[in-house]
Amino acid sequence: MFVALALRAEGFRVRRTGARTPVADAVRMARELRFELVALSFSLASDAGLAQASVAALGKAAGKESALFVGGSGLARLKLAAPARPTATVGLLLDAID
């Protein structure tokens, strides 16, 4: 929620989906709404396999038009491939999109 507030403060229109949003729904939204930025956050309790699949699916859906940022306490357990950009803090995310 803090990331959404910080992005709104920077002038972004934010669509926050919540932790229990099915990956297929997030992929559909990314395609239909043509987001400039997709940000995912994973906790230590996140299933690493599901997190990997989510990042891969959203990276593919986002395409070259959208930046894909991944963060959260579970970030260290993930093996990220382009176009996903690891972002450890909200400050680094905001710096990267400026």
C-alpha cells in the first residue's frame, strides 16, 4: 500500500489489485490497460515457484511498453530475468522511474 501511495504522490494513476489477485487477472489487466509500470511485491511467505511464474507471465504481458519492477522481503529468493528489475526499496523504485 505504501508503494501505491508513493506512486500517487508522484503523479501516477495506480491500480492496486491486492495480494490475492490471480496471476491471470493481473496479466489480463496489464494487457488491456497498457500499464507504463507493473510492480510486484513478494513476502518471505510467498511460494517461490508461484512468484517466479507470476514474474514471467507479467513480464511477457507487459512487453516492451511497460517496466516491470519486483520487490519485497521475498525478493532475494527469486531468480529474475529481463525485463524484471529488482527493486529493494520504494526509494529505489521512485529513483528508477524518474
